[in-house]
Amino acid sequence: MASDDLSLADVSVEYWRAVAAVRADESISDDERAAVLRELEQRFGRVRADALPASRAPGPAVIRLDTIRALHEHEHALAAYCPTCQRWVVLDLERLIAQGLGDYCFVGCKPRCSYCGAPGLWQLRPPAMRPGPAAVAYIYPS
């Protein structure tokens, strides 16, 4: 199958399969391996995101919400729940940043209840919706 007839995803899969096969082949020397890898790169070319058709263009920018500071910058809230005593606490992100915990990565860590000491659960809360321009219309049945 010619690489011109393949979709972008197919080209990527075919390229990486070929690269993996060349790297796993112990019967060729390092110089031969480098030459084959260069040939593969020339054959498949480099796929650039700006060369993608509009339907395959990258989506909106990804934001990271893994630290206390990142949550605060993107106006999210972080709450902790204790399933043992059923308490909810919304963390004061500004105070935590002021205490030097802005770079604390809470992902993969469980909060501990300050009341009963049991492990808890995080709840990430997105920013509240703000009233904006009248871009949404409400349609009522007549």
C-alpha cells in the first residue's frame, strides 16, 4: 500500500511500526540502522500540525490542573470529601498559595480528614458560569 493512499493516522501507525521493527532488528549494524531510519523519515516525512486539514486540526489548548496554583489561575475550586464522617471542605486556594503550597501536585494523593483522620476524596469544581452576552436563545413551545 502506498503511503499516499493512507490517512494521517495510518501513516503514523505504519511509520512507528517500521521504526520499532528496525530498532528491534539485531542483525544490522548501528550505521545500517541509522541509514534505514533516515530513509523511513524521508519516505514518510514529518507530519506537522499546521499541515493537517481543518477537520483534523488540533483542538483548543490544553490546560493543566494538577497544582493548587494552576487551579487558582484558571478559577477552579478544589474540595475534599470524607466518606467516613461525610464532611465537605472547600479549600482556600489563595491561602494555600500564600503558605507556599502553590506548586503542590494533589493528583494521585488523597486528602486526609482533619476531623476523623480518615482518607478522603478530591472534588474538582469548574469555574462558575458568568452571565455573558445574549448569545444563547431560549425557545419555548407555543
